[in-house]
Amino acid sequence: MPAHSFLMKRVSISAVQPADQAAVVELLVAQMREHGVRRTTDELSRIVAQVLADEQYGFFLQARMEERIVGVAYVAMILSVEHGARVGWLEELYVAPEQRAQGIGSALLGAVWQRAREFQLAALDLEVDIEHRRAESLYVRFGFRRLPRSRWVKETGLH
Ligand SMILES: CC(C)(COP(=O)(O)OP(=O)(O)OC[C@H]1O[C@@H](n2cnc3c(N)ncnc32)[C@H](O)[C@@H]1OP(=O)(O)O)[C@@H](O)C(=O)NCCC(=O)NCCS
């Protein structure tokens, strides 16, 4: 895909390439830690490598400021009966703490939206953790709406 470039504040958004994997995984590990989730570098490296090897899984975008990767977004793609088409689950949107609130998350989200349309996705879904309510204004500005649903999970214990 062509790189998405944003002429705001030395930040450029692009697709994650295999050479970027280590830096992206480092950010994802930090994000998981912020969420209180322990995921190892090895585990997340495997996930990123799988997605980069087969775009049916979805896509990763990164935000670079100068040479440093300071933000990452991950969209997992699934076939949805509800939408009658493939949709994207925006599972991760993360900006390094020292670079927040200067437009990087918005630039990533804009690029995610553009990429979702390139993939002909019918919709983008996401969840906001109760402790990250502040992020809701960002999604409202982009036109997302809250669904009257709750999210449930049960681990298989296999991983
Ligand atoms: C949410 C996040 C990706 C936004 O990236 P960003 O570069 O800070 O966003 P922008 O500067 O483009 O937009 C600012 C908006 O981001 C959100 N935001 C900014 N700083 C934030 C922070 N520390 N925590 C949570 N959300 C924040 C707010 O919605 C803010 O809008 P507001 O100024 O009206 O409150 C980033 O702040 C982040 O990684 N936060 C921590 C993790 C998190 O809350 N993730 C939730 C994703 S569901």
C-alpha cells in the first residue's frame, strides 16, 4: 500500500513493515502493560509477524516522529454476519505517553479509516476500556457511536 503521510508536526503514518517489527512490538508490550496485561515480546512478535505475512488477518499502521515509532494501530479483520461483509476490529490504538495530545492518535485513526475503506470493510468496531474513557471524545469526533451492548469473554486456558 502507499504510505499515508501527514504533514503535521513531523509525523508520518505508514504500514508496518517487517523491519519495523521489533519497535512496534516494544510499543505494544508497553501498551499491554498500561492495560495491566502481561504479554511477552515473543508472543507479540509472533502475532505481528503473522499479520504482516497474511493481510487477511488485518493490518498494522505506525506513526513515526522523526525516526522513532511513537504510535501504533492494529485492525483485525473478520467476516461479519451482522454486517454481511468483512469488518475491522480496531483492537489497538496507542501513542507513547510523552507524545500524546498532539494529534498523532487522530492521524493514526484517519489512516486506519482510509485503509479500512481500501479493504472495502463494511464497518470498524472498537471498545473503550472503562479506565480510558478520555479516549471517547476522539472516537466521537471521528463519527463513531456507542452501541447499547456489553462485552463478555471466557478464556479457553489453551494459551
Ligand atoms: C487514546 C490515544 C491513542 C489518543 O492518541 P493522542 O495522540 O493522544 O490523540 P490526539 O492528540 O490525536 O487526540 C486527542 C484525544 O485523544 C485522547 N487522549 C489524549 N490524551 C489521552 C490520554 N492520556 N489518555 C487517553 N486518551 C487521551 C482524548 O480523546 C483527546 O481528546 P480531548 O483532547 O478532546 O480529550 C492515546 O492518548 C493513548 O494511547 N492513550 C492511552 C491508551 C488509551 O487510552 N487507549 C484507548 C484506546 S481505546
